[in-house]
Amino acid sequence: MREPGALPELQPGPPEAGQAGGRPAPSAIRSEAPPRRAPADGRTPNARAWWLVAPVVALVAFNAIVPLMTVVNYSVQETFGDNVFFFEGMKWFREVLGSSRFHQALQRQLLFTGIILLIEVPLGVAIALAMPRRGFWASVCLVLMAMPLLIPWNVVGAMWNLLALPDIGLLGRTLNGMGFDYNYTRQPLAAWATMVGMDVWHWTSLVVLLAYAGLSAIPEAYYQAARIDGASSWAVFRHIQLPKMKRVLLIAVLLRFMDSFMIYTEPVVLTGGGPGNATTLLSIDLVKIALGQFDLGPGAAMSLVYFLIILLLSWIYYTVMTRDGGQ
Amino acid sequence: MRRLTWLVPALYVLFLLVPIYWLLNMSFKSTNEILGSFTLFPREFTLANYRKILTDPTWYGGYLNSLGYVLMNTVLSVATALPAAYAFSRYRFLGDKHLFFWLLTNRMAPPAVFALPFFQLYSAIGLFDTKVAVALAHTLFNVPLAVWILEGFMSSVPKELDETAFVDGYPFWRFFGRIFVPTIASGIGVAAFFCFMFSWVELLLAKTLTSVNAKPIVATMTRTASTSGYELGLLAAAGALTIVPGALVIYFVRNYIAKGFALGRV
């Protein structure tokens, strides 16, 4: 621990001290703030701020850079055990990028992410719009809706497993009772539907809570003005609510994109990637290669390609969305 | 038409509760009853599954391990993120924007990518199968998130607060601890909530980094499910108990949930 006052240089002192005549002001709260010339973004240049971020940088660097370098190392080498490695250059990358197994896993991943974004985002916004704005029922909704987010991911998988079992699960039994032939352990389509249903159950609340937070920040006066103008509810949504929700929806889509692209535990517990390879998403395939078959080289090359795809798509999305917002 | 809007959230909440209800229903049944008959309520109501979990050390030990590393991770993540978020919100320094973005990229790293290297790294430094290893590994995605959330909350605090305190002669760390931290208490609560949440629900890294001594409850569950066949009642009871800490945490932060999920950036 550093003792108090060890970082006096952090104080943006001189201009204010001059204003106050070189003496500390008598009270902590003063009615008049001294005039100051803030930089464009209101932040003070201060190189010593690096000391404040140092612990975080050390912690994350230890956890990110060392393992990432290990992965890079493996991705360019071949091993036959006994810690003997041979340099292989780009061989594994060519192999991964050219393999139909990777292409199929990537296609399944993109399909899954696309489907759940198309369902969860509109559904979440619709629910947030219909929710009570304040009061007892708003709190009840918020607490109940947050529940799925705090259930461990394998429990979510196990829960849906128990729910969807064709013979003893509520959902499976009901569907079969209604005359549908439903067995998610044998039918790829049923497995997909169950997996999507599980993700909608698990994560729509995140979109709801974010959209709700955006809506709560709209002053009542906006609605009054709209009512005086005789605006339709669509016009209110299009010109008042949607613009106010834009920032939080941007975060919601980004989080849902990233997390659905990394999804592993829930589908593994629910379907184990099957039937066949029907629900083998990227993470599941990667764990099969790296930890199951212990193919270090291909596994590492696939890891890097996978990570880069997420980074690239997130960056494109974020850049496009914020550029349009700025104009 | 307007009168019926309450139906939308009501139906959604109902949809959320159905799987939870089914889990609870199964957890109060014996395995025989689960496999033998299909009933909406347990006919022979039993607490045997819960009794087994709360008396068998391999089961309740898993809960204690999980809570242990989750709490360690939450404290570590928030404590290191606080000064860093302050720096990002108040100062300009060399490489600040790049650093912030680099931190966030770690939130985008799939745990599956890091599973194997983490196993080797933590084995090499002798931390394998300890709660510390899992707590440290989870900082990979929790620290960037905590910095992001706290930075949002701090930036909404007027800069005048800092300047006034410095003019009054407060040293930096005393201002930070006595004035600034209490001001953003709700932001710290929200950040802690998110750290708790993501550490509590994560399985892949927690399972990879432990074997016996620090085995988390989620790993105990998956292994039991695969080894002892169809002990569904026990599995359901264990699952139901993992919902409890989350429900308690939600109850405590219920007033900040909406703002918290917007990460302080509405």
C-alpha cells in the first residue's frame, strides 16, 4: 500500500491554487467553481496516471499475453511429444482455413448467432416497451428477469435437458403428447430449436434490461410534447424511444454477438454438439481438437483465427454503428 | 389494446419461470419417481436430495470452493479496476485509448482459446487446483468489464468534485478513499455484481484449472452426471441450489439493476 499523499503530482493544482490566492479554501464545497480551461474531452494530461493503471495492466497482461504467446507458439510448430517441437510456419493456418470441418463449424456459428440476434433484440425491445415504467411491478419484473443471467451455464444446460427430455421432460412430453415427433437427441432440427430456445430463455433478459434502462432515461416532458402534437405510438417509438435507446442497444447487440460467438457450456451440456455434428459450434469444435485430441498445432491455429474473427466483426460493427451516429 | 400491454412482460416472465419450476419439481422427487411417472407436482415429496448435498462434503465443498474463488475474484477485480477507471476517466496519458481498447479485447477472447494455455501456465507456477488460480484466471474478462463499468459511472461525476478537494488540500489517496469512492458507491456495487455474475456462471476455465481440492460445484455436477448415471433428482437439487446465491445478489442490487445493466451509460 502507498501512504496517503504519495502521488501529489496527480493533483491538477496550479491554476486553481492561483485562483484561491495560494491558500486552501475553507470548505469542501464552494459555491463558485473557478474558471478553467479544460481540454476538449475534459481530461487533464498526466503521464503519472500510468501508475494507476499499472495493477490492471499487470494482471491482464499476465493472463492474456503469456497464454496468447503460448498459443502463437504452438500454432507454428509440430510436436510428436516429449517436448520436441519443429517449426512449421503457416502450415496449420493453411490447414485450418482450408478444412471443411472448420468451415462447417463457422457456418453453424454464424447461423446460430444470426438467429438469436434476430429473435432476442426485437423481442427484448418489445418487452421493455411493454413493461411498467416504475413502481412495485417494475421491480418485480426486473428481479425475475435478471434470474436466468445468474444461473451457472451448465445448470442452464442441465435445466433445459431435464425440460426437453422426450419421456420425462415437461416440454418434450407436452410436444409429443400434442402429436409432434420431438426428440432433440436424434433430430438435428429439434436440437437446434431447443438450443435457440435455451439461448432466448437465457439471454433475452439482458436486452430487456438494457433497453429498459434506456427508456427510463427519457424525461416525461418528451411524451407530453408528443401527445400535444398528436403523434402516433409508432412515431413516438421511431423519433423518441429508439434514438434514446440507441446507445444501450449498441452495447446489447455487441455483448450478445460476442457472447453467443463464444458459447460453449450450455450447448455441450444440452446436446454435446450432436446429433452427429449438427450443433457443434466453434468453441465446441475447438475444445474437441485442443483438449480432446490434444492436437496442439491445429488447435492453436484455430484459436487464433477464431479470436481474430470475433475481434474483426466487433470492430467493424462498432465502427460502422458509431460513425453513423456521429453524423 | 393499451390495457393488454402488461400481458407481454407477464407471458415472458412465465416463460422464464417454467424451466425453473420444472427443476424445483424434479429436485423434490426421488429418482424412481422421476423415471417411473410423469407428474406436475412431486407425489412423494422428499428432501433427501437436498439432505445428501448439504451433508456430503464432496457436494457442499463444491459450493464453498465456488463461493471462495468468486468472492476473491470480485474483490481483486474491483480493487484493481477502481484506480485504473479513475485514470481513464480523468487523465490523458500516453497510449490511453489503445490501452483501453486492448483491455476490452480481452472481454472478446473465447475461454475455449485460453483453456489449454491457462492449464499449462498455472501448472507451471504451482497454482493448479487452487481457488487463487481460478480467481486470477477470471480476472481476464472481469477486470476489463469492471474498468468499463466504473469508467462510465466515474465520468458522470462532475470533475469539480476532484478539483475542489485538491484545492482544499486533500492528498490524492485520501480524496480517493474518503470522498470519491463513497460518491460512486452504486457504480462499485454494479461492477461487483457483474464480476460476481460472470465468475459464478463460468465453467470451462474453472473446470480446467481444478481437479480435486478446489473443484467448483459446477464441475462436481457435470462429473456426477456422467459417472453415476441417472441421478436426476440429485442433479436437479444441486442445480436449484446454485440459483440461490444469484437470487440473493439480485435482491441486494434490485434498485440499481436497470442503471447497472446500462453500465452507467444511459
